[in-house]
Amino acid sequence: MTRNFKRIETKLIHSGEPEPRIQGAVSMPIFQSAMFEYAGETSYHDLQYIRLNNTPNHLALHEKLAALESAEAALVTASGMAAISATLLTVLASGDHLLAQDCLYGGTHDFLTKDFPSFGLSYDFINGNDPESWKRKLRPNTKAIYVEPMTNPLLEVADHRAIVKFAKTHGLVSIIDNTFASPVNFRPLEWGFDLSVHSCTKYLNGHSDIVAGAVSGSANRIEPIKHKLDRLGGSLDPHACFLLHRGMKTLAVRVKVQNESALRIAEFLEKHPRIAKVNYPGLQSHLQHQRARDLFDGFGGMLSFELKEGVEAAEAFLRNTVLPIIAPSLGGVETLLTRPATTSHSGLSPEDRQRLGITDSLIRLSVGIEATEEIIEDFERALQLIPKNAS
Ligand SMILES: *Cc1c(COP(=O)(O)O)cnc(C)c1O
């Protein structure tokens, strides 16, 4: 009997688990086998082979991921970028055009700007908050629209209802990189998006110890992406499948703690006399706060902020903190701090960063699951230690 679990907390634990349990094992065992004995399969795609992403570890994850995203089907991949590149290369063919949000994850931005031309693909960037302007960028060969739930590192929330409507009106495939929100806070397919991609390296795994990705959508859309991935070779190793599977079970508890903690930290920073600006969709002061309330079940664990005193002060703050780790990436159990101008967004020209509003002194925070008051105490002390006229 296929059991239908209603809530994400329950789906995380029980959806996709083998029935009956393998040898009674409560935890999904690792099938570290490259090939499986021929069992009369008639199609190439049904042969069980590790690169075809169809070992028992893959299949369990596909079912669990689909359940979380309210999708018919899902596919795990070797990385978030493997999911993104395989998805775009399936949806688009040579000669096609993509509309993409203007502030994307760096790797995706580079895939568009550096690799699209050699595939005969073109793109235009759109401002996610200005629906009036999208139509002007539309071309007869536009096939898809690509966005993120909240931008990195400014946490702007695009008009996703309008994106879906625009895509439906103009026959575009709508794709969203749901990494920052995680399915606990946002399930884009329930809002009409066609495909949702993830870097499972971040919240889904949550323990900063693997690289993995995923894409979910209707079975009709996932099947050709799977076949493309089979040929491109971006399949996930069974041992990484096991770690992702294990990590995902605690996604809901982790994300709920991160949502709460991030809001308290954002409120603390916003009130602090040395902080100029805090970007967090959960704050009343956030420009798209009402929209974020409408779309999301939680505001997430990512925020960014600026000190009044500029780059030197920002650097001093990073040095003065004790608890967070200064490192790129996000979504794990440990609190991480970075200065995007020198890490995630160092690939952009200073002019592009300025245009997007990513100043050199902007600090990005990925909130972990440590005690919130200890993070706040550490930040309070680190702010106090900054020399008064650092600039
Ligand atoms: C990290 C990240 C990616 C890329 O994922 P990898 O697993 O590193 O390939 C894509 N999109 C977003 C929003 C990310 O944060």
C-alpha cells in the first residue's frame, strides 16, 4: 500500500522508505553496487546501473524528494550545478532564449554568461520585481523563465505569482532554484512553477559534508531531464545518497530553528546603533515582507547586513567574532559568515556589484542551529570591539 503522508515533517521521515523494510532495517542501507543482476528489463533505461541513478538508494531519494516538493517525480544529481545544467540543457535547445532573474547564484550566472553561447543558447536578465518590464525582453524563441525564491545575498523576493502567470500566458517553462528556501519554507510547484531545482549541498543535507543536487516536477518533465543526465553523467554516488537521505530526515527541525534564530538575530542587528541596514524577508522593514508572508511558510536562515562604518569595520567584525566560521556556502548546522564581495560575488565586476547593491562592506550570514542568544552575544561583543572610527 502506498501511504500518503500529509505533512512535510512526516514525509521527511517516512516517504520513499522501502516497503517492506530491507531485512527489517529501520535506516535505508547503502547499496554500494555499480550494477545489478539482469532481471529481464526490456529498455536500456530500466537496467539497474549506478550512472542511471536507479539503484535502491536513488529510488528512495527520488520518492522522498518528490513528496517534499509536492511533485510527481524527482531526480537526484551529483551537485546543484548538475541539476541546473541538466535541467536547462533539457528544456532549451540550440536557438532558444531564456529569461533569467538578474541576481542569480554565481555558478548559474556563469553557466549562462560563459557556456550558453557555445550551446547556441541566449538569455536576457530580468528584474524580478518589475513585471511590467518582462514583456519587452520576450522573444519569439523564448522558452523558459528562471528565478530564485530570494536573491543572494540581498534576500529580495521576486513577484513569484506574477512570474508563474507570465510563464503560463506566454507558454514558458518556469524554473526556480529553491535552495535558499528549502521545501520546508516554500514549495514552488504548489504555486504553479513547472520545475524546482536544489543544491542539496545546502539545507537538504544540512551537514556541510556532501555535494548533491535535485530537480522535481511532473513525470513528463523529469523523464527527459533524467535521460539527459544519464548521458551527461552527473549521477549521485550511493554513499552520498545515503548521507543526503540521513541529513534530510532532520530538515524540518533544522529549518524551523534556523527560521526563528535568523529572525531574532535580524531584529537584534536592526536595532544596533552600528548597523546601517539588515536584509531579511522576515523583518517588517523588508521591502517585500508582505509578499514573503504570502508565499513562504518561514523566512529562512539567510540574512545580510551592512555596518555603518564600511569595509574596515566589516573586516574587523568578521575577525572579532568567535562562534561563526568564516566560510562560503550555507545551509548547514554551523553558523557561517562571509563578505560576498570577496567570495560568492567576487566574479562580478565592481560596477555590476554596485548596480546590484552588493557593497564591499556587506556581510552575509547563514544561521546554524547553535543557541541564538550565544550568537547574539558574540555579535554584540564583536561589534563593540570595532574601533570607533574604523571606516
Ligand atoms: C550552492 C548553490 C548552487 C550550486 O550547488 P552545488 O551543489 O554547489 O553545485 C546553486 N544554487 C544555489 C542557490 C546555491 O546556493
